[in-house]
Amino acid sequence: MSDRTPLIDRKFASRVDWNLMRTFVDIVRAGGIGAAARRLNRQQPSISAALKRLEDHVGTALLHRTATGVEMTAAGKAMMALCEDMLESARMMPHVIAQATKRVEGIVRIQIVSGLVSAEFDEAIASFHRRNPAIHIEIRVSPWRQLLDALEQGEVEIGVGYDSSVRGSLMYEPLLIERQQLYCSRSSPYFGYRVSRLGELKDQGFVLTGEDEIEAITHLRRRYRLGTVVSGLAEDINEARRLITMGVGIGFLPTAAAASDVASGRLWPMLYADFEPAYDIFLLARSEPARDTATQLFWDEVIRRVRAQRA
């Protein structure tokens, strides 16, 4: 089928078989017609026929076959976005109906990294609680690796944190870009000065954050031999900030977590802004969730706010 300009069918919604759209999504997600047939335990000709029927409905090609599977056309990409929205709406329907018809109760278990500062996340909690006051919200704080393990093992349903790679068992929604800076206290001889040669700090007493340290920071420290002299250790960012503020040593902290101490003159950012390591903080959940209504409603609240902010 050619990529001709489709005619507008004003009765499309009443004529189309909605199952065709689900099959189209399955083909794209599987990476090909044959792969989709195997995943759905159906015959390949029936999958091909379903795709052709949908393309006939919209009046243009949605997929091109390639040597490795299929490739979406411009129309196919637009169709995929719409289909995913419809499937998400269908999946949310029982949860939204439950919220509208009765007082939803339950527990939302969340695990986050320490020192997290996110206005969108905080506003989602406040909005969610106003609409669902009977739902209990439980937040645990842990190093980022423990957070990922807790999600995979089902100990919590939602996480907010960092990941140095991509785990196939988890889904990732970008929440914010976090930056870190190297700080010292007022008692440090470096207070009020910027450092451009990190190697000159290799003999300075350092406050480390243990398992909570982001890998980008670990690589940077090792490159310049920072932290050779360990004068303090705290797994929690807030406690590491306490040690640095008290002059125990210099150390890396997220810039948002240290902002109030910088403003009050208790901490000094030692690096130029161009040298600040940056990385993504994600909203995390298992890829194949079996979420209860309370958890699903909270997830939807945060996702809606984050995507609206990005838009």
C-alpha cells in the first residue's frame, strides 16, 4: 500500500474494529508480524490480514517490512501514539471507576534515593492525597542500587532514583535531571574560591556517600584520586551534607539538596558550573505491573504531571 494521503472517514470510529489497533500495537512491540504471531499464539496470515484491514480503514500504509522486521511510517508512528493512549485509558478505566464510585483505600509503597528534590513529585503527592485521603502513602529511603533491587523483588511498587544501566524488568519515566557539585564549609581554605584543577584536591579529607554515590561521581573521583583521604562517610545525602557543613571534609552533593546551605553561606560550591556532573533521575516501576488501584492511581498522577511539565 502506498503512503497516499488518506481520506478523512468521519465514521471511522463506528466502523473500525478496535481489536485491529491492539494487533497493530502487538506487531510494533514484537518487532514484526511473525514475532507477533508467535507471541500471541496465532497464525501469521491472520496477523497480516488484521494489519491490512487496519491500513484499509485509515487509507495509508502504517508499516513497511524490512530485513529485520517492520518499520513504522509517519502515519504508523502517529497511529502507535494514539493506540498506546487508548490502551492506557482502557487499562486505567477500572481504577478510575473505583475512584469515582467509592472511597479507595490501600497503601502506596514508594522507595526513593536520599536528598531528592522534585517539585513535580511533591505536588503529585499533595494532589493525590487531597483526592484519596484514605490511601496510606509509605516512603522508604535507600541507596539507589537497593532501590532497584527492591522494585525487582516486589518489595515496593514505585521508585524514584538513578540507574547506571537499563534493567529489562523495569520501566523508566524521566523525572528530572539532577546535578552534583563539590562543596566545602566555611572553615575550609577553599571557601570562596573555584577549583579548575581537581588533582590539587587529592590530599583533602573527603566525605563519601558509600553505596549512594552515583557512578558518574565515582568515576570522577577515581580519575583525579579524590577521596584518597576519607574523613567522613554517610549513606544518606542529608547526613553527608551535615558532615560537610560541619567541616569534616569536602564532598559531592546534589545541587538542589545543598541550595539552602549555599544561600545561607554554610556551604561553598568549589567547581565551575560547567564541571558539574549531571544525570537522569527516573520514576520507576516493574515492566509487567499487577498494580492495585491505589498504586495505579498514584502512578498515573505523577506521570500526568511530569509529562505536562515536559510539554
